[in-house]
Amino acid sequence: MVSEVIVDRKGRLVLPKKIREEARITANTRLIVRAQGRGRIELFDPDLLMQRAQDIGARKLAGWREEDHEASKLLKKLVRGRLNAAP
């Protein structure tokens, strides 16, 4: 759906009811706003962004285990070395 809106002197605009309904935006809905160049803005639902980020993280980290991580292995070696060297 496309609709024209007018920005008032205070920088406010009203989203038409049909747009709000289609986007499932209700009163007190929190949105993230991002400028995309001259005359273009995007509105995002932060909960959907968080879910998308979690899904990506879960896919990318599938099968990852802390104990297999190189930094964890080096830290264990360092700690063991200090404990073994203690008088």
C-alpha cells in the first residue's frame, strides 16, 4: 500500500490507518527509525530485528563449543602452566 502524508512544522507525521493495519502498528508500538538518504526513512519493529539477529547467530554458531575455541584452549594452557609452576 502507498499513501501520501504531510510532515508538520514540528516534524511529525501521521501514518494512515490502512498503513498501520498492514504493518501491524498499534498505539504505543516501539519502532526503530533509520534515514536512507534524502526523503527516505525506514521503520523497524525492534522485536523482529532482535529475533532475526538471534536466528542468524544460532545458524552461524550451530555446533560451536566454548571448549573447542582456540582462545579458551590457550587460556587453559596458561592457567595450567601457572598452577603447575606455583611453589
